[in-house]
Amino acid sequence: MAPAPPPGWSPRRGEVYWVALDKRRPAVVLSVDTLNRHALDVCLVPITTAHRRRFSLRVPIQAAELGLKADSWAKCDQVTTIEKSLLVYPSVGRISRDTIQKIEGAVRTALGL
């Protein structure tokens, strides 16, 4: 069983947590830290190991960046929101600033922003 988060804890933008979505998978926090501190939910981008060459809205994440078992891709076309209590504490790690910027761009494209 995962440890309980400490009092006052909130997830931070760019951190990756295990979550139960369609299945148990890592997901990167997309919502901003101010919102994450005060809201009961958090906006996420799921991560997958299934590579789709023709899918340009998937941002690559090297396994070494997070200590994952395999290279993965952020599924920027599947932004979702869940309750913070469903995040498995502690985080897996934090993606790089460059990777979060690529995810932001792909999400903007996916949502037509």
C-alpha cells in the first residue's frame, strides 16, 4: 500500500503519478500549481508505452527521464481530470521543462487553442 501524502501536500505541474484510468498507468500533472493546491481535482495527461507513428499528438518521454521500464508517450489527445485523492503518492518523478513545453503545445493543438 502506498504511503499517505503529508498534510498540506499537493501535486505539482510536471510531476508523474500512477493513476487508475482505463488501466493503471502513469500520468503527468498538467494543471498549474496554484489550482492544484486549492482544487479537489487535478488535470492530467495519461502516459502510454504504445507508440503510434501516425499519431503526432503523442510526446515522447525517454524511460531514463522518469526511471520507467520503457520509452513512453504522453497522450496529449486524452487530457482528463480526476480527484487528487486518486493519485498514488509519492510521484514517480518529474518530467523536464522541455518535455512539459512539448506536451503543452500538443494539448493546445488537440484542443484547438
